[in-house]
Amino acid sequence: MTRKINLFANLKSDFASGLVVFLVALPLCLGIAMASGAPLFSGIITGIVGGIIVGYLSQSHISVTGPAAGLTAIVLTAISDLGAFDVFLSAVLIAGIFQLLLGFLKAGSISNYFPTNVIEGMLAGIGIIIILKQLPHAFGYDADFEGDQTFFQIDGNNTFSSLVKMLNYFQPGAIIVTLVSLVILISWERVSFLKKIKLIPGALIAVISGIIINEIFITTGSSLAIAQSHLVSLPVPTSVDDFKAIIVTPDFSGFTNPKVWTIGLTIAIVASIETLLCIEASDRLDPQKRYTNTNVELKAQGIGNIISSLIGGLPMTSVVVRSSANVNAGAKSKMSTIIHGFMLLLSVLIIPVILNKIPLATLATILILIGYKLASPAKIRHFLVKGKYQYIPFIATMVAVVVTDLLKGVALGIIISIIFVLRGNLKRAYTFKKEEYVDGDIIHIDLAQEVSFLNKAAIKSTLKAIPENSKVIISAHDTVYIAHDILDLIKEFKTTRAVDENIKVKLKGFKEAYQLENTAEVPNHVSIEHYYDVAKRRMVQKEIF
């Protein structure tokens, strides 16, 4: 059910969160453009288009779109192979058209088949990457570009060797700024009277403090002064010609080059998969547990890439780091994303000189706290107690994301999850009633004997179609195994949307079953059928909701 969204309903909190996302996005846009071998302003252009255009068109409430670190290797190689940035822009235009077509073909529905433990593993992995990658910046060692998420870096180091090298290059001034920023950010979250100041985010105070501290170091001639190479480096246009040079248009003769079409298709596929993963992750992070129409998202991303290519921008995706910053800053609607896009635009036009005084150490501190929230010990423990069929894919995904990349890590997690499902006898049927309902009807949803994460899409679709003021009975009397994804989905429906829309939900037969992952004492040679017999005999009749 689609509701009209008032973008200005939560302007106070959305403005503050948009400001935080802007501070995080600015160096990431510049760093990714630099690593991609593209003009620095191309990253800012992508951030502006992703914020304003995609932010408006998307139905996601908290995801943020911009240039993605996961595409840097593809972009760098493509620009080198094609020989010119304007020819590369024609490939981005083609990628946008492909994404638009994927949206109309409803390819976004594949995101429903990403298991929750894999998505959570991806988030935890990205959180660890953020912490490991930002620690050198916090110490004043800025050899690697901001926003890099790859294990093997362009400078020849890797994530771990950079941590060792930073000990030889750290700057005392940067460490002082980091510590002050850390105190401010933690105080803003934990001190009661500071928490009430919603309009002024702690990140802004940390940034201002970092600028002031470094300016004091500079004016007093202190050796603690942070050099320009360790500050934000936004190009400063000084004339109308400089502004005109920012806009680069595609060389449309590239459409006759088969390489351009191959690169365009590659970007479309990789960007679409990353976007779907990040949208699923953003929905998991959303405190209100709202769902995003992923087909609309692919269309929005396609339009964004088309517009970005026409004015000299890089390809874009939905990005987890900025989306996480958006959630942590208290965003309520997509207005925060749009505001961050306008702030990027204004930063180019009005205040580039001031922004170039921001120490990277301050921004690194903001990102480290975001990374900690994504990979907190409590979140990792949450999966460790759910049994091996949940925590093994989670841990595998988390580790693989850190030492390889996002797509390979998620692919590994999904493969392991599928193997586990096959071991749990995937052939068992799953059926439930699905009809057209009207207000006032009593709706019966009967779950089958085994319900895995592969059934999430169908159940999510059914729950989404239930109208307001309905009465729903969800029965699990005949169910032996229910995936945690499905339990979470039903629980979130019962405690959030059902409450908001006056839907009365009754759950029958939900039990704490003795599931396959808890049969360690059953000998390895026992057949899979016997596992289920054991599970049935050991059921505990206890309501779990």
C-alpha cells in the first residue's frame, strides 16, 4: 500500500541528518573521483544528482545515493581503455538506460531473496572496513583515498599493512583533533541535555572544533598544525570559465564503439546489484521498518545515471556508509537525502574555501563511530546465539566482505545459506492462501511445514497487500521449521505496520521448535528424515510472540 509522503513533516530532524550526511559525503565524493582517475568535480556532481534527483524519485526513506567505492576499479580501467573521460560518460549514459529497463522489467524483486543474516553480515563487514580504513586518517596518515573499501589498495598496501605504517607517520595534531572530535560526538549521544539539541548535530560541532583547533595551531606557528594534504581538498572555481569547465558532456561518437556498450552493461549490472544490496540493508537499518519498492529504485538510479552522465558525473549506486550515517543522525524521511544533495551543490558554489579547512581526522572520527554501530559486539553476539545455520553465513559474509569486496562477500554468504537450506530438505512444500481482500475480512495465512528465507518474497508481498482495519490470523500449527528471516518479518509486521494501520493480528501455533541446527547430539550417519522426526518429538509448545 503506497502512502503520500509529506517531505516537510520532519524537517527539523531531516535537516540535521542531511547536514551530517553532507559532511560525510563530501570527502567520499572527492576521494572516489580521485581513485577513479576522473575529474574531482565529477564525484561532487554525482553526489548532487544522487541526493536531489534520485533522492526525490526513490521510495526509500533513508538510503543515500552517490559515487560508489565498489565501482572505482571498473571506472579507472574503463577511462584508461577508452582514452577519454567524455567517451566514458557515454558508457555511463548506456548504463543508466539499462538500469531503467531493468526497473520496468521488475528485476528489483531479486533483492527479496537476500537472506537477512547475509545482509547483516555485509553491514557488519562494512562497519569493520570503515573502522580499519579510517584509523590511519584519524592518526594523520592519508596515503589511501577517502572512501576506499578494497582490501588491496591502489598505493600497494592493504588494509592491515596501512595500520602498521600509520604508526610511523602519525601526526600529533591530527590525533588531538581526533580525540576532541571523539569526546564531542560521544557526549552528544550520551549527555542528556546535549541529546535534546536535535537541530545542531554533534558532527557539525566536531567539524567546527577541528577547524578552530587547527587554525589555532597555524596562527601560533605550532608544529602541531595539520598540513593541507591532510585537509579536505575541494577544487575552488575562481571564474565563470572555471564553472563552465566543471560540466563535461558525453562524446556521443562513443555509441559506435563496442567497448563502450560492454562497459555500460557491466556498470549497469554491478551498480544495480550493489544498489539492491544497499537498499535491503537500508530497510534493515530503518527504525520504522519500512519497505522500499526496488523496481522503482532501479528506475530512479537509471534516471540518476543518465542525468549524471550528461553533466560530467560518475556512475552512482545506493551506498551503505552514507545511508548508515543518515540513520544514525536521526533521519525520518528522504528529505534528508535531498537536503544533503543541495548542500553539496551550495558547497561548490559558495563555501569551498571554508570546507577546505576541515581536517580529515575529524571526518574519520565521525565515520569510525558509524562503523562501530554497524559492527558492534552486540550485533555480532545476536547472530552467534541463533544457531550455526544463522551465524556461519553471517560470519562468512562479514569476513569475506572485509578481505575481498562487497559482492564477493555477499555471494559467498548466499551460497552457504543455500547449501544449508538444501541440507534442510528444500523439497518440502510451502503453501499459503493468497486472495484479494477487502476491509473487514478475516484473512487466514497458513504456513507450511518448512518455511525458509526463499519464501520471504511471497510472505512480504502478502503482508504488504493486507489493507487497513483488517483481521489477520497467521497459523504455524503444521510448521516444523521457520527461518529467522520469516519470524522477523512477521514480528515487524505485527509490531509496526499493524499498529499504525489498525490491523488486528493473531498468531497461532508459533513454537520454539527443536530445529536442525540444534541436533548436535544426533549421530552424523542418521538420515535427514530422522532429523525431522527428532524435531517433531522435541517441540516445545510455547508462544514466542
